[in-house]
Amino acid sequence: MIPVNLNHREKLFVGSGAGFLLLFLAFLFLIQPVFENRAALEAKLEKRKQALSEMRTMHREFQSLQSRTEKAKAQYQQRPDGFTLFSFMDRLAGDTGLKENISYMKPSSSVEEASGLKVTYVELKLQDVTLEDLSSYLFRVETSENMVRINSLAISKPGAEKGLLSVVMKAETVEA
């Protein structure tokens, strides 16, 4: 140890400097990391709360989709045995008095890659039909419990006859 001759005021000054240095080092190595860690933890907690909220939203959406899927499956199962879109469209044309106005009916089908479901289409051309008859036919197609929808519809007005239309439509449904 080095003998140091300091008077009382110098000892007080050196002691308070050492005390300040100890307090500064304690703050730097003990207290500051605690506050930094707390801020990082609060940010992490906020991100986790946000992720949880998103997961809950996704869960509700999934449950809604699952419910709609179950309802659709039940409707598909309620279809008559041997249901085909072609025969359904033909029968409705007969029921609405449009059967003699059918120029052609072209059935087709495809399998969707994503879901593996078979989608059946029928392209139908009607000639010389009134707007009221067409509306009635379309209404019966779209509101049937057989899960059929009109995918496309093209209406034209051929020259001579007033009020008569020519229609090409494409209906679709999913088959089991």
C-alpha cells in the first residue's frame, strides 16, 4: 500500500468520487440491464398478445367455414339419388315451359386440383324466350336445394321478334 497523506477535505473528495464511481458502475452493470430487459420483455409480450388475437380470429373463421362446409354436405346429401345437373336443368326447362326453346345442352365436368371435388357444368342455349320465362327459370335454378348456381349468362336480342331473347348460360354444381 502506498502511503498517502491527504487532509480531511481531500479524503472526503476522493471518497465521494469513489462512491460516485461505485454508484455509476452499479447502475451501468446492474440497474440499466434490468430496465432494458424489461422493455424487451414488454415488446415480446405485446407481439404475443397480437399473435394470440390473430389466432383467435383465425379460429373463429375456421369454425365458420367448418359450419358452412357441414351445411353444404348436408344439402348435398339431401339431393335425390342419381342426381345429375343435366337432368335437373332439363326437368326445370320442362316445368317452366322452356323445353321447346332449348337449342342445345352441353354437359362437361372437371376436377378441381386444390380440393379434389368434381365440378359438373351444363351449357344451355335458349332461343326466343321472354324475359319473364327466363327470370322464372333462373329463379328456380338458383333457389333450388340442389346447390346449383349459374356461372355465366349471356343474353342477346335477335332482330325480328319484339320481347324475345336468346340466352346462353352455364350452370355448375359439385358432385359427390
